[in-house]
Amino acid sequence: MVTREYDTLAGAGGVKDVCRQLAESLRNHGCRVRVILPRYGFMDADALGFTPLELPSRRKDGPCGNRRRHSFAVEMNYVDRERREDVSIWEKREGGLTIFLVEAARFAEKLGVYTYTAVEEAKTGWQRHGSGHYDYFAMNILLQKAALDLMILLAEPPDAIHCQDGHAATLAAMARENCGYRHFFAETGLVVTIHNAGLGYHQEVGDLAFARAVTGLPQSVIRRSRLGPAFDPFVAAADYAVINTVSEQYARELQETREDARTGWLGHRLLQRGVRIIGITNGINPRDVDPTRPERLGLAAPFDPLRGDLDGKRVCKQEMLDLVARRDAADGVQQFGSLDREPALPLFTFIGRLTAQKGVDVLLPALAALAVDDRGFQMLALGSGDPDLEKALAALTGQEELAGRCCFLRGYHPGLANRIYAAGDFFLIPSRYEPCGLTDYMAQLLGNLPVVHHVGGLVKVLDGRTGFSYRDHTPEGLAGAMRRALAVYRDEPERIRAMQRQAVQEILDHHTWEKVTESYLDLYRDAQAMACAR
């Protein structure tokens, strides 16, 4: 598995959770799993339990004997010159799961996974906080080539290589086309997972000459791998890999609807190339979000939605209201507005990036409209993002109609997020589009019923059974779903408890990684068959 993120090590979104949980589940299914990602500058490999990997000599009885080395050079040519970059490898074994970190100057100088940090901006002036790395494409190619070179040096061709998102998708073409790789990986199946096909997530590059030089791909491959004027890693993978995405519905939207316009028509371009995107809805490991073990999540008390034991959830809600009233939610989080200590009021919650993609531009007017004719609810939001949306949400908390009823916590803290999930009655996910969604699972496991836009992976929330959904991506559509949720909360409390139970049971029956992994094992077998048919 080749990835830029891995939970507990480096992450910026849901990819980290998928990679760790899928890797561990594959190991539990009896697979030998190796995960390869960069060693970023914020990671202390020693403290994380990694050790330097010694690379064996290819010929123990040869002239070099048992000489071992710790580094190797990766070809990273520029248009005007041939060049190499040195890398070394850190290793950590966890049973049948081995994690490799790629050590290289290009990674070590980065303090964020995908973007520059405030520390880097203060140091250089030009590395603007929040902006993407200027050498993002070279970072991706270095990781992918280092991964392929490492597999060759270890002299063990894998049965399958799973490339996570656009950051690793070019590997499929390089493994099949580059002379240093194509024979060694001839029988290796290749899988590329699209976690988000939205514009800005493809890792495309407009400089085609640079793309050819640094990847080493033939000019013909570069030309046919374009989406618009740019080289697109997902399109590059089309001839060589089985391609999937993270929910069945998102796969359909990409290739059967005009929602694909949001991707620059990637899905339809792949369809033209004869590629049918396969949908496999992400799973979750319920043990990671288990409210019966509150100490792992930092919760005030245990509870169990599946058994209808919610006394501890009420304690969690009261604790959250107390924290907000004291303006003491978490270090590094800025608070706007407050909530009255009224635990009997239904509490809507939101955790995520404050962006239009996440539907915050719809959420704000929906809240304002709902507050005009209903004063019997509260709203608690945690997140950061678009400065204009941050300002608008902060301003909303100061409106008279929402005094004591709306609180915005700007920033993020994982322990605080867990407490909000546990405290909430309803969890808002008004995303414009959503490839899969993991927050709905987390909310459901903690007795917090999702209210979602019926799109992409969010269609797994069953309206009136495991949450509430609406189809029109408008403030009126969201406000209508919120009103329905409030009505059930007030008039049918037993139904709310039944929905909480059913939401957890639905996850246990259909959406655990133990069950989802079977679909990925089938995908790997399909990829191997594709390799053997070449």
C-alpha cells in the first residue's frame, strides 16, 4: 500500500483512517501487508518505534559479500538534466503488517502533509500557511519511485500494490511502462483508489515536459494521460490498474450523472477509456469508536446506544455544555458564542472543514431560518476553513435569535471532537458532494443521528431509520430535514432510541472493515487477473 497518509503517523483527512484500518484488517485476514509513506519533518521516527532498514546485498556470495547499505538513489530527472535523490528507509513491524517510512530531504523539510504551516511561513516568508507544497508532484513521484525501488531491493514482488488517491496513482503507469520496473512487476496486480475526484484533488501537473522527465514515462503515455491540458495521474492509471472509489453511489455519480462536472469530467474520461469505476463503501472499525470504553475516547461516562443504555450519553452532553459555558473547551480552540446549560434541548452538531464542499454555505442560512420560528434547539460546531465562512459562522453566534443557543469552536482537537460526537443528538453533514463520509459512522456509533444531504457515500444513511436525509442542496432542504428531526425528538422519543440502535446495528451488519475487506480482496484478485492478461 502506497499512501501519503496513515492514521497515528500522518494525516490530513479521511484517507489516513482508511489506510490504517484497511491495512490492519488485511493483516487480520492473513495477508502480509506493507505500507509505504513519507517520513515528514514533523515525525520522529525513533520515538514512533521505527528502526533504520538495512538493505541486503543482492549476492551474498559475490564480491561485496554481506555488505549492507542504508540508502539508495532514485531517478528524479528534470527537463534539462538527469539527476537523482537519495532516500533511506525506516521500518516498523506489527505482526504481519510492516510500515516503511521513506526518508528524503524533500520530505524531511515539510512540516505538513500537503500544505505549509505557520512555522514555515514565519521562517521563509514565501511558504504561505495553508498553501500547497510547490513541489507536490515531485514529492508524489519520489514516494512512488522509492516504493517501487524498495520492493525490487527487497526482492519480493508483491501480489498487489494498492495506490491511495492521486498522490500514488502514477505508480501504475510507471510499474508497467518504465524499463526499470516493468519486468519485475509484470505479475503484480495494481489497484488505484479515488478517495476524492473533485477538482484540486487529482495531483495533476500542467508542465508536460516536466511530467515526462520526472516520471520517465514515454511521451505517448504522457499524451494520452491528459485531462484537459494537464497530465492527470488517475487518467494515467486507466490502462494499467483496477480503479475504484469509496462508495457505490459516488462511482455512479462520477460516470452516470452530471455530478462528474465537479471533477473536470474525470469519470467520463475514464469511461471513454473503457474503465468502469468500481464502488466499495469504506468501512469503520467499531472498536475505535466504542462508547462503552470511554477512557479511550476521553469521554465523561460510558454508554451503549445499541442496548439503549444512554445515561452516560446524558452525562457527556452535560459535560460539554459545562465546558462551553466555562469557555474551556480545549487548548488552541477559539470560542464564539455559547450554549445555555439546558441539556433537555436537542443539540445539533457539526465537525469538519468550513468549506462550500462541506455545505457550510447552506448550513448558515438554514440555521438562521430555523432560529426564527424555533427557539427550542442548540447548535455546536467545531472546525476551520474558508475565512469568510469562519467569519459568517462567528457572526451568526452573535445574533439575538441564537443567543445561548449557538456556539462555534474554531480550530480542531481530536479529544474535543469525540466529546462533541458523544454529546450531540443530531450530526449535520450538508456536503455538496461526499465520496464516502466517515463522520456519519462515528456519529452513529456515539448515538448522534446524522442529518445528511442524500448524495455520494451519504446515501448509506437511511432516512427515518438510521438518520435523516434531504435531496435538494438548499438551505430550505436542510432546514426541512432539521425540522423533521426536531419533531421526532420531541414527539417520538422512543423512535429516536430505536433509530440510534438501528444505526449501530446497520454498521455492525454491513459496514465494518472486516466485511468490507472481502470486497478489496476480490479487487486485488481482479487486478492480478488483469496483470496476467497483459
